[in-house]
Amino acid sequence: MSGLILVQPSLASAEKIAEYRAEFPAERMQVTCDPDRIPGLDCLETYEHIPDWLRFCESMKGKISWYMTVRESDGKIVGFLCLRHQLEYDDDDPEFCSHIGYSIRPSERGKGYAKEQLRLGLEKAKAAGLKKVRLICRDVNIGSIKTILAIGGVYIDTIHGEESGLNVNRYDIFL
Ligand SMILES: CC(C)(COP(=O)(O)OP(=O)(O)OC[C@H]1O[C@@H](n2cnc3c(N)ncnc32)[C@H](O)[C@@H]1OP(=O)(O)O)[C@@H](O)C(=O)NCCC(=O)NCCS
């Protein structure tokens, strides 16, 4: 029993989501080519107010699913995971698309939560009908690489983004 569950974000959690966002300012630009995006909280960067972002999430039902990873013992949001039901709902460039994005809030890292969160996310992907999940991460993001490998990720290759200047590792997980 991990004590973590995935819960769809709702208005009742707006304040907690804002607190989660507030933990991220310094390090965002290290992990994705979009410096403002918090992995797992995709598109929140374009909304100032959480309720507006929640309305957007609702409008994407069936295409993209967002999950808060909640610790059952105290109800704290420890992570966020975003499941794209098709790769085309991610980046414009299909080479750089992934099905799942995720983060663990800085104050809760190093406890194995990312591994458990990804495992739970794969269950959601399977339930959504996916047979194979593509994951990507920067080649310098050791924590994410280890998370993906620990949950069965198979390394495919490393590609270079001309525009971003970043090297990105690609992995597949078969469900
Ligand atoms: C990457 C991230 C999700 C890891 O979260 P976490 O809860 O600390 O990870 P876990 O505790 O589950 O650890 C997973 C593995 O990575 C290792 N690890 C985690 N952070 C690490 C780091 N900074 N350096 C080296 N190894 C690290 C752990 O030791 C563990 O390895 P093990 O299975 O061999 O024991 C978290 O650092 C994060 O949110 N980063 C910013 C967002 C991000 O990078 N998202 C992914 C984008 S592709």
C-alpha cells in the first residue's frame, strides 16, 4: 500500500493546486523546453486563475486527463500527472510528444512518490485503452530517467531539439 491515489482536480482543490504551483518558480525551466510549464500541470501556465484552468481541463475530457496525486493520510497533493490519450495532444512536433507528464512537489521528493505516481498513471493509461505509452525527458534529468526505468521504461533513443537546444531521451512502456 503506497498511500497515494490519483484524483481528478476540482474546484474544491483550487487552493491546494495554487499552493502546489507556488512551490515551483525556480526550477521549471530545467526540465522542459517551455520554462513556464510545470510537468503534469500542463496549460496551467496560461491561466492566472485556477477555476479558469479547471474549465479548460473539463473541455479536454477524453483527450487529456489531469490527476492530482494525493497522500491519503493527510490529503496533501504531492504530485501532478497529465495523461494525453493520443500523442498529438502534446507537442506540435510528433518526435517530441509523450503520453504522460508528471512532477512531484519539491518538498516531497526522494520518497519514491514519482515511481508510484507513474505506476498509478499507467493504470489510468491502460484503462483508457492505451497499449503502449511513450515518455520523454531531458537527458540530464536523472530523477525522471530513473523513475521511468524503474517502472519498466525501455530506452528508445536520444534526440536533439534544434529549437530548444535540448537533448531528449525517449522511452516506451508496454502495458
Ligand atoms: C523527477 C521527479 C518527478 C522525481 O520525483 P521523486 O519523487 O523525487 O522521485 P522518486 O523518489 O520516486 O525517485 C525515483 C528514482 O529517481 C532517483 N532520483 C530522484 N531524484 C533524483 C535526483 N535529483 N538525482 C538522482 N536521482 C534521483 C531516486 O533515487 C529513485 O531511484 P531508485 O529507483 O534507484 O531508488 C521530481 O524530481 C520532479 O518533479 N522534477 C521536476 C519535474 C520533472 O522533471 N518531471 C519530469 C519531466 S520529464
